[in-house]
Amino acid sequence: MPKNIPDVGDLVVVTVKEVKNYGAIVYLDEYGGISGFVHITEVATGWIKHIKDYLRVNQRTVCKVLNVDKSRNHVDLSLKRVNDHQKREKIEEWKNEQKAYKLLDMLFEESNIHENNEKLSIEDMLISEYGTIYDAFYDAASNKDFFNDVDIKWKENFINIAKNNITIPMVKIGGYMEMYSLASNGICLIKDVLASVKNDSVEIIYVGAPKYKISVTGEDYKYAEDVLKNTLENVGNQSKKNNIYFNFEREE
């Protein structure tokens, strides 16, 4: 289960509840709304004339944990020690987890899981295996072997929910192939070679003699690079056998 209080050094999503001259009181959105405080010296670098130029009530932002008082469920925070890149990543991570828990509730409803102990057990199982609930849904949506060797009654529902609600970002790489043949049936030979390597990941478009554009789409660059490499090797080998001139130039 998620921690009930953050550790020193953690980045946390907060909502500003009160802005004072000497700092701001915030609630930590990921930790049941426990309180935190951002001193004015930790709001921004340099001298601050008006703290409300930087923080406003109900604003959601990201802070870094400086100190934790577990006895009071209170943390001291810094806004200035979080850069824009860290802020964007953390907000995106938080939004993903919010979505993931809604999908988890959907799973419980569709799988007729109502006992809290069973719900907590499933949550613990997913976090133990994947680190976060969102990563579990992401894995299931990626056509990977989601709990492949484990017999779970809710697995099919989980995979269906993941595929219907999680969008897998795709990357595209490619370049231009130059192919020609002096044989009387050269065009047919080239078409046969290209048709043999086309699939859901590989797209080939005729640009104009003797150029063809090849694009490979994949979940990540490693996968796409491997597919492109294997496809070009296949085209090259078939071209050599059929006396087809073949050359490839990577698209910048």
C-alpha cells in the first residue's frame, strides 16, 4: 500500500490552502491531505516582495520534502528546489495514479470484488510486482505477459480495462530506401520484396522512382530500432538474391 507520509527528499503534489506573509500552508494530495508548510525562503530564489505572486489558494503544484514530523503528520517543504521538468513529471505521475485507482475501482465492480481485504490484497499484489498501480495497467495494455504464470480470476477484466483506457505512446523512426532493377520484371520483383516485409509495425510508401519511404512504429525506440534493423537486413538479402540494387538512408 502507499506510504501514509513521505520521506525527506521526496517530491510531492500539494494543494495550497492558505497563503500568509511568511509562507504557505498546503495539503499533500497523495497522503490523505496531511498538512505541510512552505516557508517564504523556500518559495523562490532571491528576495520575495509578495508571496502571492508565487502561490495562491487552491493552486496545485509540486514541492520537495525538507523535513518530516511523523508525530504531527506534518512536513516542511520547498517549492524553489523543484525545477520545471521535475514538476511536469511529478504532476503527470500523480495524474496517472489518480486514473489508475479509478480503473482499479472499475475492476472491482466488474469482477464483483467487494470485500476490503480482497481489494487491499490485489492492490498490494500489483504494487509489489510493478511498483505502482498505473505501471500494472500500462504493462497489461502493452500486450506483455501480464501475470502470465498466475491463475487470477480478475486477470481478463484487468487486461480489457487496461487496453480500453491506457494509451501507449508510440515512437516512429525510418528513412528512405533506394531500389531498382534492370530486369524486365524488376518492378514486380521489388514489389514482392517490399510486400514480404510489411506488417503492423512497418509501413512502406512509394515516393518516386527509385525511392521508397519506410517507417517503423513501436512502443519504444529499442523495439523500433530492432524491427527496422531486421527489416532492412531482410530487404537487403532478398534484393541481393534478385539482383536488385538496394541502399538505405536514415531520415534525420
